[in-house]
Amino acid sequence: MGKAGEGGGREGRGGRQSASTFPNRSIPLYYQLENILRSKIEGGEVLPNHKLPTEQELSREYKISRATVRQALAALVSEGLLYRKQGKGTFVTEKAAQTKSVKLTGFTEDLFTEGHRADVRVLEIKSVPAPERVATVLRVPRGEEIVRFKRLRAVDGAPFSYVINYMVPEIGQKITEKELQHHTMLHLLEEKLGIPLGTIRHSVESVKADVEVASLLGVSVFEPVLYMETSVYSVEGRAIEAVDTYFRSDRYRYTVELIRSQQLRKDRGKRTR
């Protein structure tokens, strides 16, 4: 039986899974189950307000401990995909399966391919202790040595974004300053290092520029800027990098294109007939 925090294998993409399909023991089983369930929810395989199997049933189906199942479910509850009813079980939220993100536009990489003149200045490549948020994303102890990259990106000659990337040494030490001046980090991870990327999570909010951010982006101290936290994972669920990006709010546009799950449409259509 697996225990919470044990390693496992690839993310499931729907369908029945078991511990025998988790050959990579370096990836926690709870995280793999979390991704399997998320894929089913986002793909419309599990409908809104649908009750999930019990912890005991999931434990038996995937051949892992109930503690591991509980950890995966807790992560999805905190993400807003699941909710619990006391004494009744765990259910899918209304918002979880109604939409599925299929395209994100407005990233720096997109702008660089739309006829704009783009320049990248590498400010720093340095080994530093992992801050708390970064340690959580990369799944390393807080304070453990990681590689930090700082870059300033300009579009059409004007400051556009200030990017700080964090990686574990075995990945970060393979990326050079010269490469970063001509390629995006995602390109280097996929094309140079051969890492197949999977989930990329973004959190966007408005923050006040501190002295460092203001001086690099050419704005006033305490002026609002757009701040994006990014976590990048491989298709196997391995944490690859944590990123902090600050954008000039007057030069950046973030657009999300959403489509409703096709399976959800079909299922709802059947119920109305």
C-alpha cells in the first residue's frame, strides 16, 4: 500500500488507473491521483455536483492508502474543483467542469512573434536559498540551494516585463546567459533539455511596485503593476520551475479563451430531452 507522499508515475488522462501504472517512484502518489481526477473533471467525465467515490473506494481502485487519497482530495478542494458535504461525501463544484482552458494568449512569447522588436537582458544567474513559495512549488526544503535567473524584457525598445525564474540546480545549471538572450525559457526546457512540459499554472494579481521593480520597469514606486506567479510541471508531474513575473500594466494584455466541455454539453442535452 502506498503512503502519503510516496512516489509514483505518470499523470492519468482518464480511465482506470492502478499503482502498477505508476512506475516513476520519484513523484508523490497523491499528486498523480490529484492530476488524474483533475483531468476527469476538466474533461467532463465527472459532472458538476456528481459525487466522487469514497476514500475507501478510491484507495481500493488505485491501490494506494486512504491517507494518500485524502491528500489528493484536499488539494482539489482547496483549488475549488471539489467540495465536501458533511456525512454525504465529496462532490464536483459547479464551476469545475463548466469550462476548460484551451488557449492562453498575451504571454511575452506571443508578443515576440507578432512583429514586435524584442530584447532580453539577463541581469543575473545565481545560486540562492529557496524562498518559501519557491520551495513549495519545487518540492525542496526551504533554504535549499537553487538557481535563480533574473531577466528584463523590452518590447519595441521599452521595458515590458521583469522575470525571475527558479529551478533546481540539475536543470538550471544547464541553461546559459547567451541562450536566454535568444530563446524563451520554455523553449530551452523543451527543445534543449528535452523536458516534455505538461501543466502550467498561473496566478495573476495587481501589486504595488517596489524599488527594484519600479526602477527596472520605468514606473514610479508603489505604482500598480501586474504580477504573475507561475508553476511549471512536466507531463509526468515533476516540478520544473517557479516564476515571478512583473509586467507594466499599461503595456500588457492577458486574454484567456475558454470553451465549454463537449462532454458536458452532451450530457446536459440528454437530461433536458
